[in-house]
Amino acid sequence: MTEIIVPIDTLPTISDRSCWSSLQERFEKAYENGLFSAQQWLQRNVKWIAASVFLIAIVVGIVIIVVINNKSPDFPCISYSEQSLASSVSIACVQYMWTANCATRAPYTFPANYVGWWNRSPEGTTMVPCNGLKNGPACGVGSYSNMVTYMQYCNIHFYQ
């Protein structure tokens, strides 16, 4: 392979000082022009910017108010499964289901110590009707799913 040798003395040179100052001057000019343009844009659009910030603040405020005031409704029956014993269901849940299904047809308030058809489960989750064959504490709705199903009849003494 052949080596090429170029004598340094023959290469044209550029003064370091003039090159750097020229580059620096161009950067400074571009920065000044850019800054000046941004200032002009801000001055021209300050009203729109202020209005936008004001509207965004109002929207954020409304969202915060809605989120704070929008509490999820209490649902006292959430912890029960279909096979939960009716005797384990709280009076608050029984009242909630009754109010949701029957308040307009048969308004009723369950007393705090209520023990009746809706919250008895004498034979596990099996419904035992309170008819002539069985009566008293040996009958009850059985399970939470039966409560939900039979609540549609809106008869507090169902089968009693």
C-alpha cells in the first residue's frame, strides 16, 4: 500500500480567533432573536394565556369538587355471597334490599332486633317455608341469594 504524504505547510489555515468569534457571534444573534421572538409572542398572547389558565383552574376545581362530593353509595350487602346464611345477613342489608325493591309498594322499616323469615336459616342455605307443616323457628329463607330472589314479593311475612 502506498502512503500519501501531504506537507502541512501547503494547507490553507484559518485563524482560530476569527472562526470562534464568528461562530460565537452567530449563536448570540440567534439566541437574541429567539428570545425577542418569544417575548413578542408572550406579549401578543398574554390575554389568551391568562384566559386559558383561568379556564383550566375552573375545570380542575370542578373536577376536585365532584370527586370529593361523589362518594360511592353505601352498599351494606357487598360482603355477602350467594351462599351466605340468611342469619348472617345484617339488618342494614335486609333494609337496603327491601327499600331498593319494595319501598314504593310496601314501605317497611326493619327493627334493629328483627329475627324473621328474611334473616333466618334453620337448615343452612336451604329455604324452609313457614307453612302448616313447619312453623316457628324451623323456617326461614335460607341464603342470601334466596333473600334477593324472594324480596321481589315484598311480603314481610312471606310463607308465615
